[in-house]
Amino acid sequence: MKTTLLIKWIYKNLLKKVMLKGNVGGQFASQQIRTVDQDIEYPNLEVGPTQNDFIPQVQPSQNEDVESPFWPQSGYSHPPLQSETRVRHGLGMSPDLDLSLSFKLPNPAPLREQWLKYKAVNITPILPDEMASEVHQYYFNQPRSYWEFPIHPDPYFDYAQNAIENPDYYHMYDAKEGDPTIPERIAHAHSVNNMGDFSYMYYRASIQTQRKHQYLDLFSSQPFKDYLSTITGHENLHYEDDWTFVNCYESGHYNGPHTDGNNGRIAFVYHLSKDWKPEMGGLFMRMDWDWKTVNKVVTPPFNTLTIFDTEWDGQRGAPHMVSEVAQGCDNKRISYTGWYL
């Protein structure tokens, strides 16, 4: 049965905005339609940890600098964005618009069944196609200067000494456009990757400085969080802009095998890549704890939300990676990613 979902929200009192990393995968389910504002009860739903297990006990005041909660951390403090800051720089629109969005979401029942089996699932579509295409174009057309370019590890940084002197600090080098050391840094990252150690390189947008497109505010809406709770069994999901970011993989970019540690209860990736093919690379791969066996592969599907449990096979964190985007590929692998606490 298909019913129409009318979600209205006025973009007021938005949370602070920042960023982070991580990519995920899942399985498609048969698509039926229901609205998220209907009450549906499923007996014996499994419930994971509560949001209080992940929210810091001491919150900084509005006048203090805030350390990035993400992994990897950016290595610097940033001033908090004030809640009264209402202008979306670069978007040319006001978040105070009374924007009415009418769209459908898939029936959660078959998605719930897949979640119980795989702890990962794809949900599609998320936005109406014309809205998703608008978000895609907004990020696809951004210039190089819009993006940060972290290349890890940094060959000029003493990680061993840092582990002794400042173990809570995660160093991440942002290669600016025109940086003459980029070729050397890329070669070093490849060498580390070939030895089986963690490395990565890709563009990403910090929500500290680059406000996300307004349609992505769907992810913070209460009906949508309740919808995800119905699928996953994780109640009272908590969303923070600080725990999300937008990334863009182009030719040669990749993210080596890693876990997201204790970042939240649910990891998500909203795929915004168009016309992406497996031969382009950039495939999400979830692995077993032997760090070799791939148990799930996802080719980025446009306008699809992939969610997966941050606990896998009884352990916190699920090993995963993004394979290298093919050399010479002129497409862009774009996604909005983060965690629900």
C-alpha cells in the first residue's frame, strides 16, 4: 500500500555544523511504500545501546572552542557555530523558509528483516529524484577550493612521538590546491597501503566552513529518526551535524581498511553519485575481522541511503574500506556520511 508522507519543517534552531569520515554498505530490499508518520509496532524488536552511551557527559559552553569529536580528528579546535547563525553561505537561500516536502519512504518491514540478518541495509529512494539531483549538482559542481584534501599518513609527522606526548590528538594533513608536496604524499600513502597499513586520500567538506545543502536536513528530522529506529531497533537515535560530512572521491582516491571505532550506533552513507559503474572503482567493501574476507560489496547507488550497525560479529566497529577510484575516471563519487548516536 502506498500512502503519501507530508513532512513539514521550518529550518529554525539548527544544530552546530561540522563533519567527519567513513563509508558503508548494505543490501537492497523489495520496495513497498508507507509513511513514517504512521505508528507501526513490531514485537520483540532488538534494542541496542542508548544514546547516553555515546553522548559526552560534559558539554562545552558556547564560548569555548570545541575539539572535533571525529575520527580521524582534524587536529585543530574550531569555534562553535552560534545557533542564531541563520545564513547558509554559498547556497543563496535562507533556512527560515517554510519548505514543505512531500515524498514517500519504503515500507520498513522488509528492511527490518534484512537488518536482522545482515546488520546493514539500503533504503531507496530517499528524496524525490528532482531534489536528489539538485543536491548532486550542488556538490558535483563545487570547485577544488571547496574541498579539503586529507592525505594520510603524513610522511613529515612523528606519529610515535605524538602517541607519547598527545595520544588523543589525531593528525590529518590537508593538502591545499597547488601544494608541491602532493605527489610525494600520494606516493607515501600508496606505499603504506601496499604494506597493509591504513592510508587514505579523498576530498571532503567540513561543515564547519561549508554548510550542507538544506535538503540534507531531512536526516535530523524526528520522523526520519523514528523511521530508522523502526528498521534497526535502536531507540531514541540522536543526530548531530558535527558527526556528519560530505565527501567526494575522484580518480585515484580511496579509503583503506579501517573501522569507525565507537562512533555512534548506526553509520550511514547517503549516496549522491550518478551513473556510477563497478568498473569505476570506489566500491564500498565490508570485511570480516580477518581483514581479508569481504562479506558485502556496494556499488554506490544514486539517491540511496546505506545504514549499517557499528557493531559487527560481536565487536565494536565493522571493518570496511572504499576501493580506489579508477585512474582517468571523470565521474565523482559523492556521498553524505556520518553516525547516529
